[in-house]
Amino acid sequence: MLELAWLLVAVPLVSGLGLLVWGKEGDRVGHLIGTAASSFSFIVGLICFFQILGRDEGDRSYSKSLFTWIEAGPFHVDMAYTFDQLSGLFVLLITGVGTLIHVYSIGYMEHDARRRRFFAYLNIFIASMLTLVLASDYLVLFLGWEGVGLASYLLIGFWQHKDSAAAAATKAFVVNRVGDVGMALAIMLMFAQFGTTAISEVNVSVNAASTSTATALGLLLLLGACGKSAQVPLQSWLLDAMEGPTPVSALIHAATMVTAGVYLVVRSNGVFDASEAARNAVIAVGLVTLLAGAWIGCAKDDIKKALAGSTMSQIGYMMLAAGLGPAGYAFAIFHLITHGFFKANLFLGAGSIMHGMDDDVEMRHYGALRAAMPVTFITFLFGYLAIIGFPGFSGFFSKDKIIETAFGHSFWVGLGALVGAGVTGFYMTRMMMMTFFSEKRWKEDVHPHESPKVMTYPLIALGALSLLGGAMMLGGWITDFLEPVVGHAEHEELAIPAWLLSVLITLVVAVGVALSYVLYSREPIAAETPADESVSFFSRAGRHELYGNELNEAVVVRPTRHLTRFLVFLDGKGVDGFVTGLADRLGDASQLLRKPQTGFVRSYALSIFGGSLVVVLALLAARLA
Amino acid sequence: MFTADLPPITGPDVEYSLIAPILIITAAAVLGTLVEALVPRTRRFGVQAAVAVVGVLAAIGDTIWVYQSLDAVKGGGHSGRGQISTEGALSVDGPGVVTWLLLLVFALLSFLLFAERRLEGGLSAFTGRAADAPGSAGEAEATAARIEHTEVFPLASFALLGMMVFATANDLLTMFVALEVLSLPLYLMCGLARRRRLLSQEAALKYFLLGAFSSVFFLYGVALAYGYAGSFELGRIAVAVSSRTGSDTLLLASIALMAVGLLFKISAVPFHSWTPDVYQGAPTPVTAFMAAGTKTAAFVALLRVFFVAFGGATWDWRPTIWVIAVVTMFLGALVSIAQTDVKRMLAYSSIAHAGFLLVGFAGAYVGTTDRISSVSSVLFYLTVYGIATIGAFAIVTLIRDAGGEATHLSRWAGLGKASPFLAGSFALFMLSFAGIPLTSGFIGKWAVFSAAWSGGYWPLVVIGVLMSAVAAYFYVRVIVLMFFTDPVGDGPTIAVPSVLTTTVIAATAAATVFLGLVPGPMLDLAQHAGTFVR
Amino acid sequence: MTEYITLSMILFTIGAVGVLVRRNAIVVFMCVELMLNATNLALVAFSRQHGNLDGQVAAFFVMVVAAAEVVVGLAIIVSIYRTRRTTTVDEASLLKL
Amino acid sequence: MILTVMAAVPLLGALAITLMPRGQSSATAVKVVAVAASVLTLVLSLAMMADYDVGRGGYQLTEKHVWIEQFGVHYALGVNGIGVTLILLTTVLTPIVLLAAWDDRLPTSRSVNSYLAWMLVLEGLAIGVFSATDAFLFYVLFEATLVPIYFLIGSYGGPQRTYAAVKFLIYNLVGGLLMLASIVGLYVVTSRQGDATYLIGDLSNLDVSTTTERLLFLGFMAAFAIKAPLWPFHTWLPDAAASSTPSTQVLMVSVIDKIGTFGMLRWCLELFPGASDWASPVVITLAVISIIYGALLAIGQDDLRRLIAFTSVSHFGFIILGIFAFTSTSTAGSTLYMFNHGLSTAALFLVTGIMIARRGSASIQDFGGVQKIAPILSGVLLVAGLSSLSLPGLAPFVSEFMVLAGTFSRSIPAAAVATLGIVLAALYILLMYQRTMTGPLKEGTEGVHDLKPVEVASLAPALVLIVGLGFYPQPLLNVINPAVDEIVSHVGVGDPAPKTPTGLAQQTEGGEH
């Protein structure tokens, strides 16, 4: 089956494009075809995965070149894919969660006239994401990289009639492009440096290159990763991206696409192993984002934005882990997968709530919904427990490992991660309180109700995964499994035993939870968002996403706008003005030069006489000179 | 009974066969004068036209024969063809004969325009009785009686005769006489316009005064040259120049003064000022004849004098010519931008073209048999310029309104829709003037530029191309006017010409395209004419 | 010898200046004639200097040409006079620019 | 022979059309004839591909007759990979354009006959230009192309058409005349060294003094830089584009402007390798400026046509950058870019042309929410736009990345700055799309109904090619590569070798960190 793994990509791609071209007739079955395509990929993915499981440790990586994509001079790129342990896991995550979300969307988008198109976009996304993770050449990876960007653009702006949605889509794409610059430059550097852009070769050859090269490469890749994974400083687009339909937020802006940055770093482990500086940069980015995201998560009243903040924060964890080198790669992936489960779960839950609340996202209009929508509540609860790292749930294992490794790297990094865990507990509890507990603050004529089965079943499935996802860690299976790809790392001993640290973490989380519970159960929650002035600086900053947009506006957008205006002026008055001015001058000169043509014969005679004198003198001068 | 003590007088030996074309034209002119006296008025016009045209055609045939019979001579290191004839008065050589051919063809085309009578309701473009004052009773009477000046044909024939001699004159005295023979009839013809006679007469006056003035400069130059070399023969002068006997000042002064006279005729700056006025005032057919013929004859004479007589002093006069070429191109191209009258515009463009011709001349590149020399490039340029000019003026005669020809450019708006053929042809001539490829003008520009560069004057070439860009600006605007602008009011009326004018336009347009696509034969002619025989 | 040349040059210049300053077409034309005769003087003088007759022959030619010029010139001037009742050259300045 | 035939067919078609009766009654017949002629040419060009030996490289299908013996001028045609690519571009685009022009509303009292005739003439001349192997012949055809465009703009354009037409002509004429000086110079040089000749074969190994070579180079380069257009010689393009019909825009920007970049490859590099190398720093700088400058101005435009014109300025910057980086990768990229840019710009101009025709305004502000009433239209616009911002998976990406990668190995700063262009590209395209297509429907926009079948039919080929070549550009690259390798080796700068080639790593496995 592995040699047919390209079907993973081909089928959703064809179905996606087909659905787009098909037109109105396709509306009846569009969603079914889309879902079928995605599930097909899932099945193929499963088969392939078990096939490589069947093989022995050594050769679990299968590569195949389909055709030569580009060849000119020394530049050679194969359209090739590699199905190994890492990409295998991703394929399962993408197609698995993806399929669930397809199913969920059937219900969620039922009343949308353009549902067929929605599923087409989803399919295209699946195809691109799979291209991204299966690529065995950085340029092909870039192809998928931009493909998911496009899908994300289309889906964020799916409700184009809303200006906000369209703007958000544009913003997302443009900010990602900034990251892509890094990505593109990295690939060029690889070509110039190693004469190849094949992932495997680059990650080997980088050892022969100078450290500075490796660092440059690492930083450029990191820039790309920041764009895609909404890491500081390119985080600003993610919260706006919540304009998209909720399943999109779940699939693209939580479970899969935004984690591509992490994948990129792990995939390029060779590069980052070769450069200490690059790794530290990754850690710094991860740590900052982790805290920033958590902070934002605490302040937002929009349930989706709060979740988005938490997504930022969780990806921060993964980045951090990935920055820790071989010790952390596996944990990064592990957390990535578990996060994929429970965050998709939470988002779909949020979607289900909105479904019941007439698409209201304002948590201050929720409250006491646990009775109204029990299934949603239970599944959401599972997700909640998983993300705060309640012992036994998947998040517990994955986050635990990361914080532990972080401490192993440096006390302060570990401390940051630890604090983040506490804050996570705080804002997630806040979300639970405002949504399911406390008293009802519903708008009138809103009648919360449970979502249809087609939506709840995926929730249940994901809820289960949120609980059981941790099983991958049993006996350190995932680390051993991934080791051939990401390399082996000695497990350095901490000052304190691991179990004690786990307890410590749990305690910190508990504190956060308790704090939040007290805060939001003491007095009733206001049904309207308090004015900025009335709240603390922390909340205000959080609401304004730590003023990231304002910063961009001031540093990038406005200067560019001014520059553009200036250049438009310059082009008209300066560059073009010079030319047209020249033409005008010629006209003036012409008018001037016809003046001597007075019509008086004697003046003509004079010019002849004078001319002859000049000629005589000129000739004499020429001889004397 | 006195034979004993009289020294025997040996008559001059004249190679009649060689100079037969000249004689034929002379005969035609004289015959025309007789016709004027003998043939009754009613049939006179037709007869005159016939005589002139037949004469020219005969001359053309004979010229071709003469050209083939020219035998090669070794002169000045590389091949020339032909020989000095009539006791050294004329030098019937390759370039000379080719020039005859050009002049005769131009004359033929112009005569066809002269003979056009459809446009003025059965009358020619020339006034009935020049003696009558404009608007006088006599004029009206003359018009009513359908009196016509048929003298234009003999006059033009005499002018043509002068041109032909001018181009082949091998001694300065002959050249001066020829100069006058070609000028005097033209002075008169300028004043013969049927419409706008005030302007016409003014043009005649200006042309006459200035022409006489400049020819005196030429003559004084001749005198100084004689003083320097002791002879009028170009060959002898050349010897004197190269042997550097006599005072340089005398030589240089004579070069300068003769240059003035000749540059005046080709209307080079600063001796150009008569051109716009005369071109505008003269009857359009005459303008066509003048513009094409005079420039050709005068330019060949210029080349002959400077290459043959003053060839030894090249390094003295080249820089001056260089400068004059630049100034001429510049002023001609630039001032044409501001013109609003078609005929004046063409006049200024002819000034600009004089500049481009001077570029080729300034190159002073003698060339070898297989390369474009200054002479051959100029000859080619003259060909394409003359043809396009006559064609353009022919079209000018057709765009009319109540007052005769509507020469104000604004009246030309929208011509493209009114008459695609005329507008298309005119656009073609404009493109040729501008030197756009696939028209003859392009090849001409190429030729003169290459001659200049071969002569080592590449900066002149660069200036030249820039100037042609400036000139192009105006030609392009004319095309815009004709094709892209919608006509103002009722637009111009396009007179329906007789077959004569139509033939001229069609022929010139065809030639312009042909020489642009297949310049080979004409270049061959210009090139194998070789150099001047001394 | 040079005296003659100098004289002819002076005459030539006088004629030229006359052309530039006089308004009456007839006078202007006479100035041109003066220049022609200055030339004749030069020709004859040179002919004497070189001791051949070419110059003198040329002088005759010039006289003939001058005569012809007079004919044509006067014809034009007269016809203009009949139209405008004046022979001032400055009057004839319709054609300009 | 086939080349001559290919150039002749459109010209004859044009002749036939001009002879056909004018007016409404015969309009359809005229259009049919025009399209037929262009399709026939397309078929011929495919036949040419059949004759063309891809592997061999060099000039093929050559023909040679003496034209002007005295100047050493031949009527000599022949194509190498680059010529083939551009001829294909021409023959593919012309039918599309003619179809798109099917119901262009022409100014009153302008006949459709001459409109279509001029376009066919342009196609014929373009084919000639791309296959001329005699410098003089090339120059003649190069200049001749000015006339059809001049009339296409001047007779059928918008309100500003006269100004635009004159500006276009004079601008290009100045460049052309400077080139004429160099053409003349070539004659002088060659004839001094023996027989005068203009055949590229004889010219490509000319021995002249460095100064002369540079002067001649400058003459050629001036013409091509204006034609391409390269900053700061670009200002004619926006005006010309803004006041001409969509079909004219396509022929002008997608086909004729390519003569500029084509000329740099074919003539500047092959005739004056030394001078090209000497000039490359300046040219590269100007190219990079064009990329950024064009993109920024595109962002600042409100007129859709001017916007696209400026995007082209930016794209031409990439093409020129690739050419003068002298690496086989970047040069091949540039050649491919010429083709791809032709397609994507054609799609953009045509679809915006439809929008403008239906809205009666080219101002972006007058649009809004079109997507709701014209989904297919907006979809096509988006695809075209995405190709213009060179999204991976669409044709332009491949070429753009090849250009950048090649340039990077030659000059890192140039490549780095140029890469910023991709962000700006995203801005100008997506903002334009956002303002015109998304949001609530603007009043006055109701008239913008969706694409008609004929319009879809005319656009589909371009879009299919854009997607297809995005995933599988190799067929074209196989044609291009041999020719490019010859040129690059002729310039003799050579590809920079990778600093630490892959092989090296294996020995020093886990080497110095």
C-alpha cells in the first residue's frame, strides 16, 4: 500500500477540485463525497501506518519519487514523498481528526447554501496538509505549506459577505507570507549551500557546513514556523482567524495546520541539532508565546478567541519542547497529537454550543448550559480535563513531559512552562464556569438545545481520545518509535525525582483552577463585557491581544501605507513627470525657436550674412586650432 | 582671303552622346517656348504638358542608356565611372548620371501634378495672368476666359536643365551659370499660384532676393577659388589644394563662401529661413518640384565641390559641416513640432532631412566598392526623400476647402475615416520621414548613419537618432490627427483628382514601400555609381 | 594687386550691408548687383594675377547672368508693386513663424 | 519554412479581414475568420513542436535568404528553446484574446475589421521577432510591432487613448532608435572585419574593443529596458494599459513586452557577453528596484488596469533579475517566467476587463461584494490573482522560485530583497480581491453578472495551463534548458558551485559544529 500512499493526497485533491468545478448539481451529495474522500485517506493512512509498524525499527521509512517536478541546471526537485514514523503519525492525526470534523460539518453547515464549496475547501486542505507532512523535499513541503495557507485563507473568509471575515482571511494570508519569506530564503540557502533541497540530504549535509550557516538556516525556518504556527511575533492573525466556521477553527487553527511549524522544526532536527543558537531562539519563541497565549486566553470573553489564545499557548509548549533538541522532539510531537485531540474536541464543543445559542460566541451570554446540552458538556469536560493536565488524561502526560524536560534544560524555562500550566488551569476553568456553570445569562428567544447526532458522535469520539491519548506514552512507546527519525537523547537526571515534579505541576494547576473557581463563583458574572477602564491592566492588555495588532499597525502597516502613497506621488510627479516635462520643454523650445522666423526678408538676409561670417571664421579657426 | 594670317580655330569637341539627356531637355524647353508662341490657346496646355512629359521620358530613356555606356576609370585609388566631357565643363560620371535619373523622375512626377486640372474646375493650379493684380477685374476676366499660364512647363524644363547641369558641372563657372538657370525659373514659378496670390508673390520675392543674395556669396567664393588656383576646373583646384600652393586664408574663405551658397540651396541652418515661407507660399506642385529637385541637385553639387575640389582640405571643413548638420537636424526637427500648417511642417521637415543628409556628408567616407560610401548613402537618401516629399505634397493638393487647399492641420482631423487611401498614404510618408522600418526612410537613415559612423563620427550618429526621435514626435502627431481625432465641423472636403495626381500618389506610395522592403536594386545603383570622376 | 581684391571686398561688404539695411526692394536688388560687380572686379584682378583669361571670360558670364536676374527680379517686383502699391520689402511679411 | 508560414498565416488573415465588408452584418463572419486564422497558427506551432528536436538545442528549423546584400542583411529565421517557448505563448494567447474580444464594445464608427486585423498583424510580427536570427531583421520587426499597438491603443482605447498611444510610441521609438545606432555600429564593425553581416552566428563571436562592445550593448539594452519595462523606464506602461481594451492589454503586456526580456537573452547576452557581465550589477539593482517599486505602486492603485500594469513591472523585474544573474537555473526560470507571466497576466487582464465592461468603471472603489452575484467570475479572478502572487502549485511559482534560487547563489542581497516582493504581491492581489469581490454588495455593482460560456471558454485554457504547468513544468523546461545552457556558458560566468555539496557530508559525518 505504501507505494500507493500518494493516493492519500490525490483523492481528496481530486474530490476537492471536482466539487468546486461541479457546480449546483453537486450540492446534494457534495458533503458526502467530501467526507468519503477524507475517510478514504484515513483508511489508506491506517494501512500504511500498520505496514511500517510491521517492519523492524531500521527501515520504517518509505520514500518514493513520483516524477521530476523541476529540473534546470543544478536545480533538481523530485515530486517525492516519505512515509515514516513522523509523517505516519501526522497522517493519522490529520485524516482521523479531519474525517471526524468532516462528519461534524455535515450537520454544522447543513443550512449553509455553499456547503459543497465548504467541503471542497476542506478536502483541499486535507490534501495540502498531507503533502506538507509527506514531502521528502523542502520545496514540495513548501507546496503543501502554501496549500494549507490557501485553504485556511478560503475557509477563514468563507463567509465573505462579512467584511470582518474577508479582512481576517487576507490578514492571515499576508502574515503567513511574511513567514514564507523566511521559508523561501531557507530553501534558497539550502540550494546555494548544499546544491539540494531534499530534506534528508540537507539534514545530513548541514553537519559539514559552518555553524553560522546552520544558525541562519534554523532562524529562517523558525521564521516560517512562527508564521504558520502563530508564534510571536507573527501571532496576530490567529485570533482574527476565528471568523471562520468553527469546524475550520477546530481542524485548521487548532488541531493540524497551526502545528505545522512544530512539524517543520522537528523535521529539520538535523539543522537545529547543528546550531545551539537556533535552538535557543526556538525556546525563546515558544516560551514567550506560551505565556502570551495563556494571558490572552484569560481575558477573552469570546469563547473561540479564548480557545485560540489557548491554542497559541499550547503550541508554545510544543515549540519549547522542539527547541529542547532530541530530548524534546518526541514530546513535542506527543503533545501535538494529544492537543490535536482535545483542542479539536473543545472547539467542536464550542461549535456545538454556538449551534445551540444561535451562533453567539459571547461567553457572557452563556451560563448553566450543562443541563441544556449534556453530551456537549460531558465531552467538553473531557477536553477541559485533558488540557489542564488532570492526572490520567492525555494532556497530563504530554505537558508533564515537556515541563520536566524544560527544567532539565534550564530552571527558568521550566519555571515559565510551569506558570503557563497554572494559567491554563485558570482560563479553562473560567471558560467552564462561564459556559456550563454559574447562572443563565441567555439572550431572550434563545433556546439552547443539544446538537444533532452527526455532530455529537464526533464529539464523543474526540472526548474518548482526549482521555485515552496518553496511552501512547505507555512504556515510552512514542519516544522509542520516533527515535529513528528525531535521534536519540540521553535522559538527564533532574535535581528532584520526576514523580515529585508531576505532583508539583498538578498542584500549580490546582491553584489556578481554584483561583478561577473562587473568582467566578463568588459574585454573578456580568452579562455585558465590563468597559476597559473598569478592568485591570492585565485584562485590558489581554483583551487587546497584548497590543500585537497596534504594534504591527505602527511598525509595519502605517509606514508601508505612507511609503506607497509617497511612491505613487513620486512616480507621477517624479519619474513620469521628468519624461512629460522633457516633452513640454521641447514644445517650449520649439515655440521659442520659431520666433526668429519673423517674415521680414531682411532678417533672413541677416541670418545668411551672419551665418556666412560664422562659417568663414569657423573654418579659419579650425585651421589655426 | 584672310585665311592665311588667321590662326586655325579648332571647334570644341563635345561628346554629344554623353550629354544627350541635357540636350533633350533643352530641346523640350525651347520647343515649349515655341509652342507658347505658335499653338492656339485652347490646345496649348495639353500640347505643352505633352511636350514636357515626352521630353522628360525621352531623357530618362537616354540617361539609362548613357549610364550603361559609362566606362570605368581608375580615379583616386578606387573605381569611378564616366568621364569629363565638353572641354572639362561637365563631368558625366556615375553619381552625376544617377542624379540625372533622380531629377528626371522627380520632374516627371511634378509635371504630372502641374498638369492636374480637375481640382480647380478644369483649370490648372497656376494663375491665369500673373500680370493682373489679385482680385482685379483682369484676373476675373482671365479666369472667365479660362486663360492659363502654360509657360510653367517650359519654365520648369529650364529649371530641370539647370539642375542637371548643376549636378554634373565640372567647373565652377558652369556651376554658377547652372545655379542661376535652375533658380530664375523657380523664382517665377513660385509667384504663379492661382489661390492666395499675395502669399505666392511674397514667396517669389523672398526667394528671389535671398536666392540672388546667396548666389552672390557662392560667386564670390568661386572668384576666390579662382584666385587661389588660377582655374575654375575642379580637378585643377584639387591639385592646387593638395599641393598647398597659395594662401590658406584665400582657400578657406572660398570654401566657406561656396558652402554658404550651396547650403542655402539645400536649406541648411542658418541659411534655411527662406524655406518655410517659400514652401508655404509657392503653388503646391511647384513646392513639390522645388523641394525634391533643388535639394537633390544642390546636394550632389555640394558633394562634388567638396569631395573633388576641396577633398584635400577635408579636415578643414568636416568639423564645420559636423556642427551645421547637428544644428540643422535640431532646429528642423524641433520647430516642426510647433507648426500648424502642413506645408510649413513639410518645409521644416525638409530642413531636418537636410541635416540628416549632412550627417552622411560629414562622414566624408569614400568607401570601397562593397561598402556604403557617403556619396551612395546620400544618393539613396535623396531618392527616398524626394519621392516621399512629392507624394506628400501631392496629397496636400487634394485636401481642400472653399479657399483652395486646406493646409491648416486642424482641417486634417478625421481624414482617416473620410479617405483611408489618402490618409494611409500620407501616414506612410510620415512614417517614412520618421524612419520607421519597412519604409524607405528607414533604409535611408540607416545608410547615412552608417556612412557617418564609417567615417568615424559615431557621436554624430547618436545625436542623429535622438533628433529623429524628436522629429518622429511630430509625424506621429499628424497620424493621431488623421486617425484618432474626430473631424471638427464638416471636416475637409477631399477633391476628386484626375488620374494624373492619383498616379503620382500611388506611384510614390508604392515606391516608398518597395524601397523599404527591397532597397537592394536602388542601393546597387547608388553604390555602383562609384565616386566622382575628376 | 591686393588693392583690387581689398576694393572688391569693400564693395562686396557695402553691397551686403545695403541689402540688410535698405527697405526698397529695388535698392536691395541694386545692392545685390553691386556685390556681383565686386565679384567681377575680383575675377578680373585674379585673372590678371594668374595671367590667364578665364577670369575675364567669367566676368562676362556674370554680367549676362546679372542681366537675366534683372529681368526676372524686376518682373517679380513689378507684379508685387501692382498688387500692393509699394516696393517696401518689409510689407511682404505675411509668411512667418 | 514552417516559421515563415506561421508568421504569414496571421498576416494573410489580417489582409483577408481588411478586404471583407465592414459593418454589423459581416461582423460575425469577420470574427470567425480572425479566430480561424489564429487557431490555424496555433496548430502550425504545434506542428513546429513536432519538428523541433528538443534534445538537440541550438537553432533549428532555420531558413536563410539574402535580403539586402549591401548591408549584409539576411532574411534568416530559426528557433532555439527560448524562441519556441515564446512563439508557443504567442500562438496560444492570440486565439484566447480574439475570443475574448468577441463582444468588445468599440468606439463609435470604428470597424471591428481593422481591430482584429491589427491583432493578427501583431501576432505575425511577434512570431517573426521571436524567430529572427538576423539582427537587422529582428530590429525591423521589433520596430514594426509598434505600429499595430499604436493603432490598437489610439483607435480603440479609452478616453486617454491618444495621449497613451503617442506616449507609448515615442517612448519605445526612442529606445528603438538608440538600438538603431547600435545596429548601424554592428554593420561598421563587421564590415571592417570583412564582409558585413548581421547573422547571430557570426555576431556572437565578434572581436571588438571593450568600449565599442559596451556602447553597442547600451544601444540594445536601452531598447529592451524600455520595452520590458525596467524601472525607471516604465511609466508608459500604466497609461497604455489603462487606456486600451483587454485584448490589447494582453497582447501588449503578455506578448510584445516579452520581446524586451527575450531580446536581452537573445541579443544582449549572445552578442555582448562581456558587456552584459559588466552591466549586470546595475541591471540587477534596477531589476530589484522594479520588483519592490512595482509591487508597492500596485498596492497604491485604484484603477484595476493600472494595478495589473504595475504588477507586471514587478514581474518583469523578476525576469530581468533572473536573466542577469547568469545562472542556468535563474535564466531558465526567467524564460519559463516569460511564459507563465504571459498566461497569468492574460487571465487577469481578461477577467478584470469583463468586470470593467459590466460595471462601467475600472475603479476598485466602485466594486464590492461581486462574489455573491458572480461566483465563477470571482473564482476565476482569485485563481488568476493567486497565480500572479505566484502561489505554489500554480505555474508562476516554479519560475519565480527558480529565478530567486539562482539569483541567491549569485547575490544573496538581491535575492533577499526580491523575496520581500512575495509579501507585497500577496498584499496587492488579496486587497484588490477583498475590495472588489467580498463584503456586502455595493450599489451600482448589480450589473456585474456572472461569466458567459464563451467567456469561460476563452479563459479556461489559460487557467488549465496555469495549474498544469504549476505541477508539471518539466515539458517546457526540457525545451528551455539546452538553449539556456548554451547562453550561460557563452556568457561564461558559470554556475556557482554549492559550498558544501551533499557528498562532502558523508565523510565528515557529524563533523565540526
